[in-house]
Amino acid sequence: MTDEPIYLDHNATTAPDGRVIDALRHALAVAWGNPSSVHAPGLAARDVVARARDAVARLVGIDSSEVVFTSGGTEAIALAVWSAWQRRGRGRSRVVVSAVEHPAVLEAARALAPQGADVRTCRVDGRGRIDLDELRALVDGTTAFAAVMYANNEVGTLQPVREAASICAAAGVPLLCDAVQAVGKIPVSMRDVGADYLAVSAHKLYGPKGIGCLCVKHGAACVPIIPGGGQEGGARSGTENVSGIAGFGEACRLACERAGEQARMAALRDDLETRILRATGAAVVGVPGERLPNTIGLLLERVDAQALVIRLSARGVYVSAGSACHTGKSKGSHVLAAMGIGEERGRSFVRVSLGAGTTREEVARAGDIIVAEVERCRSRSGR
Ligand code: PLP
């Protein structure tokens, strides 16, 4: 048995696949031209960008002309929010967001308040799923746009995004779907969802950081937040991050190849979950059948999650206490709060997120270490 570290924080980020690193290296060393140049180095870079665009489009089932490369998920979301707001119809000043959206969505929506946006939050139930009746009541002829995420980063809950999209479509309201946590983990088809905007980030699917895209449905508004030379069809200026885009494209190609692996992932997740639950009496947060196949959200009574994460890290098991965005901040998680989990209980929340390379041996070893450290934390707190 080895004592290699075990990374179980794939919702925070993923280590780039070796083939992604090769694609980056190739783009940096060979396709280093400016894609806007008409000479050979420029054409080589343009070709790399075009191939990557095709790979991204294929993964989410859209046309490559609907892909706008951005610096990641946060910028993709900001672009969608800005575009939908700028092109809202007359009398439409309400903005509807689910209570469990990522801060990238919540803060972008809040930033519109000085311009007259009336930001409303759609509640979720105890398992983190949005209340579709409330969404139906909030989305009407006064609504500028709505945002409902595909999968939650902290607890893994999958939202009823198709139903949300049809509610929005019936009211003529554009829908932004933050699919950053879903793409690469489960099959995502933008057409099938029916969203107007879909945000994707490469570093959640074994790609590089600082690159992602906004998928903009044909006909949906796209108002640039970064003006300049008019790259990306005028939607996002700035010389393209060719190497990042190449890595993103490769990551998407690999994700297409992995498409059948969800069941394997879910089985490993269930195995780890059972090991932990049986020995610690933890409670699982989220919807059993409707969550990401890699994610376990645990409430561990009488355990300080931050302390546990540090202890586990010392033993080479890497998990997180909530999302990476909350770590180190004193404020509790807005996601857990929206699900009715108070701040005190929320301090015992630990997220374990498996990856494509997680093995049965790692699950068995991580399970033993987690159980042992939970017991240690409890015996200390009981003293
Ligand atoms: N949306 C969700 C659900 C996320 O989990 C994240 C990253 O953690 C983002 C958006 C932001 O993406 P990026 O890190 O590429 O800016």
C-alpha cells in the first residue's frame, strides 16, 4: 500500500491532464503567432484556436460560432449578465438568481443595482433545489434575465435547469446557466437545457486556469465588457490566450472520451460515502439521486471542518470545508444557509470531490484516514 497523497478536491480545481499540458506546450512553442495575423505563424495559431473552439462546441452540443472564449467562468458569467442586462426589454428591471448561485453570479447581479436592477433571489429547499413555483412567480414581463446554475459547487445538487429554462422562455426571459461544475463531470447539452447563456471553465475539467467560455445561443445578445480590437467576433477583445485555448480544447476532447464514466465515479463516491457514514454517523447534504457523481457534502457533528481539513492535509488527503471561495473567510456559506443549515452546523461541513483519476484503492485509504481523523477531532472536542 502506498502513502501517495490523495486529492479529493476536484470541485475547487483539477490537475491538468498530461495531454492538456502537451497541447499548451505545443501552442506556446509552435503555434505562438497572433491569430489575427495573416502570415504562416498567425494562421497556425488561428488553426489551434479554431480546433479548440470545435472541441468545446462538441462537448456542450452547440455550433462553434456560439463559443466566446473568456478568461474563465467568472468572466463568462459577467459577460452574460452584462449582455442580458444591457439588452433587456422596456420595463424589465427585475433580475432573478437562485439563492445558491456562485458569487460570480450573485455579485455580477448585485453590481447592477445602482443601474436600477431589482435583484430577487429564488429560494431552494433543504436539499438545495430551487423552488420552481417561486421561480414561476418571479419570472414575468418585468424580468430582465434569470440565472440558475446547472450543479452546485459546494453540495453538488443538480438543478432542474430544463424546467427553469421553459419557465423563462414562456416569459420571454433569457436564462444564464452556470455550468462550470457540470461540464466534464456529466453530459451537458446546451440545446437540451434550453439556456440562452452557458458558462464553462477549463480548470474544472483538467484544463488550464484562466480560460473558459461563454456559450451564447444564436440570437442572444452579446455586449462586450472588454472593448478593443474586436477578437472573438467582437464579443471579447484582446489577443487570444492561444495556449490556454489549446489546453481547454484538449480538455474538452478528453471529456468527450470520458463521457461513459459517470457510473464508475458514482460507484466510487457511494463507496467512500458509505465508509464515512457508517463509521461517523455523518449526514449527507444534497439530493441523493440528483447530484454530481463526484461530490459528497458532509455534516460532521462535533467536528470543526477547518481543523479537520488541516489534519487531513497533514496526512495527505486533500478535501475542503465548503467551496474554495469561502475557505479562509469567516462568513458562513450562503449555500448552506439557503438550505436552512445554520452557521453553527455549517462549521462542520466538509466537501469531498472525486476526480477522473480517483481509484478504488484511494477511496479505501482516504475513507480510513477520514474516519480516523474525525474520531480524533471528536475526542479532542469532547475533552
Ligand atoms: N461558477 C461555479 C459554480 C464555480 O464553481 C466557479 C469556480 O469555482 C466559477 C463559477 C468561477 O469559475 P472560474 O474559477 O473559472 O472563474
